[in-house]
Amino acid sequence: MNRKVIISLVILAVVGAGLYIAGKGAPGTNTDTNISPSVATGDPLEATLTFYQEYLAIAQDPSVDPIASSLVQDSRLSKQVQSYIKEARSNGVTVDPVLCQSEIPEKVRAKEIFANDTQAKVQVLGRGSTGKTPEQAMVTLAVVDGQWQIQEIACLLGESAPEREFTFDREGFLLKSVPPPLNPDYWHLVFEENGEKGHTAPLFFDGNSTCIALDGTESVCDESTFTDATKARVQGNMTEVGVEVVRVTFLPKE
């Protein structure tokens, strides 16, 4: 498929699916499709810690199976997370899929990695009789019906947070030949969100924005070398006006 055809299809996707508005509608790692655009009540860190403390209290009771408890069916967990927890038990996983601990800790503590109005990521750590444990849960949350809901639990080893967290991390196509009301003075990433094509986010580069070529070579991004419909992964931080680009990784065409 030649470049002109790809550009035409990308533009049609933008026009047909509507325009992605940066800011409060910023994309995250949502796994449910019914994410509410409204601002959640309460704090994501508090919501996470409250749920984990309730779960820990059940897990510490040897007569109760926490995964069989009603708490695992709680609406504070997405359907995908509920399924993940049940499947972990049925697959014989020895690490608790919620606490991400091989042994039930005495206490849990939580640390916010990032948060905006609709998405958040929280690190949950355990503490046993011998001190801190090396395992951790990385919890991704999103706003559903005005409340914080746990969308994903990732079990990691080591207390430190991931080297870098981005509030925007998407694969799509770079495009500057954009239709109104998008501003053609800026490059945009056209990407798919929750199965819907044509979402866009304006990109803002600075001297610290790094571009990674197909051969792995890294350099400061030079927008003058970009071409429309180039496939890329964009990582950065979402603001009210667009994405402050940290890294662009160019991808091969399929």
C-alpha cells in the first residue's frame, strides 16, 4: 500500500471517528469500554489502599479463601480484573494475584505513580515480619461512573517503580496533513482507542524529545524529517493541550 493511500485512510479515520480532545479525555490503560469522562470522587491512592486493606484482612484469615470472597466481585474491580484473579487461582498460581505476594504480608502500603482526572497508577507494597518484601503490585485505575475502578493489576519484582511512567503511550500514525479543527502547524498521532479508530493527539516536541529510528539509533527529534503516515509509538505526558513528547519509536510497516 503506497503512502498516499495510507494518508488518505488515516485522514478518513480521523474524520469518520471524530477528534480526540486532549486533557480530561486523555487516554490511559483502560481495559473496560464504559469509562466515564466525569471526574471521580475521592482520591485514587485512597481508593486503592482501602480496597487492598479490605482484601488483606480477608487474606489473613486462614479459614477464608479471599479469591472466593464477595470482595473479588466488587464493582471497584473491572470485569477483566475479576476474571484475571479467578484464572490465576484456577491456573495454580502460588503468588496472590491481588497482593502479588508469595506470602501474605502483615501490612500493605501504597504509593501514587501518576494520576490525572480519569486515570491513575498506584504501586502497592507489602511488609512482613522481616520487613519490606521484594514483590509489588502495580495497579492501574480509571474512572467508571464517577468512581475509581481498578482496571489492571500487574505483579512485579522489586520495590522501585518502573524506570519511567508515561500518561500517554500509544502506537499509531504520525500525521501533519490534518483536517479542521486540528491545527496543521503541529504533528499529530492518529491512533485506535477501545477499538475505535481515528483518535488524535497533538504532539509537542522540545530539545529532550528522543526519536528512535528503525535501526535503533537514538537522536533528538527533528520534526522536519517526519513524513505523513509514518507508523510510530509515542510516549510522553498528556497536558490540557496535547502530548509533551518524551520518546518516539519509529515502527516498521506491517
